[in-house]
Amino acid sequence: MPYYDYYCDDNDRTVEVRHGMAEMIRTWGELCSRTGAEPGETPADAPVRRVISAGVPLVSRESQAPSPPSCGPSCACAG
């Protein structure tokens, strides 16, 4: 399952959550419930929106070089 960042305008916070691609979190209360984040003074019904995040870097921790994609044996670049 991928990770997504959600932003709340009411409290200016961004929270990362992991869920299926078809799922969508719509409120601060739902986001806090899924992540265990403290809601603070933000109303549970405050809207949140999914924002574009940097994602997972394709960098090997050992070499610091980008990892090549895994194409498979049927790919034209294999061989």
C-alpha cells in the first residue's frame, strides 16, 4: 500500500498515512483516527486534502546511486 500526505488548512498540518489507492480520507478526525495523531483543538469535521508528496526515493542506502527499475525478462532492455 502506498503512503499519502494529507493537509489540513484549519491547523496548517500535514500528516502521512498509508492506505489503498482507492481510499480517500476527507476529515481531520478520520485522519487522526487512522494515524494515531492527536487532534488537538482542530474540529473532527475539518476538511483535509491529499497533497502531492516526494514519495519514496529510488536511492540505494549503500551506493547512493539511483536503483534501476526492475523490468523483467520480457523487457527490451533486459539482456
